[in-house]
Amino acid sequence: MNTNLSFTSSARSTGGRKGVAEGQGVEPPIQFSAPPEFQGEAGMWTPEHFFTSAVASCYISTFQAIAGYSKFDAQAIEVSVIGELEKSSGGYQFSRVTLRPVLTISDESARERGMQLLQKTEKACLVSRSLRSEIVLEPKVIVKT
């Protein structure tokens, strides 16, 4: 695998505080707006949603890779990500990102290993590793037989 990778996205304005984001080789384009708190339109994707979605999708992809390499059988994995904005002297920035993964397994004996993999995933996710924000992990494992 090449050790130097690049990914290209672009965005263009469609008027006001709205626009369209595209990823090279990715469909469909995504319409976005500034959030209503910043005079944007409600009900649309925002850069802030893209940010937290990048963390969430990276966490899931990383967990799936780690679980596969570890031969760990998970019934399901989902994660919610909360990004907290804080105003500083330079303007708003994400000061804290909280990840709340929920791992569903079928056997109680796998709980500890599942929790270890959730923690390992947080440290391995390249998106969260790239952030200056405080990263908080609040994992949960559910046994569903």
C-alpha cells in the first residue's frame, strides 16, 4: 500500500450561505448550508455535520477493520458523535468531540474483548487522531442473544 495518499473534495457556492460539496469519484454531491446559528438554512447538512460524520464514519470503518483482523464477531456497531463548539479569541472551534459507540455482541464472554477493541479503535481512527480537540470515548457493549 502506498504510504502517501490523498483525497480530494471540493465545494461551490449556490447562493447565500448554501453550497454543494463533492468528493472526487464519489456520488452524489451533497447540498449544505451554514447552520441556522450562523444564519444558514435549517434542515441541511452543515460543515459541522460533515466534521462529526467524518469522525463517526472513520470510527466505524476502523472498528470493522480491527474486528476483522482480530476475528471478532460483532452483531452490530454504531456510533454517535457530538462535536462541541467553543468560542475562543480566534473564533469558534471544536473543543471536544465525544464518541459514543454501541457494540452489540451475542455472547457475554466477548464483552471485555469488545470493549478493548472499541478503545483500540478510538486510538487507531485516523480522523480523530488528526484533531486538536479533546476526544472523549464513552463506549457501551450490549449482549443480544
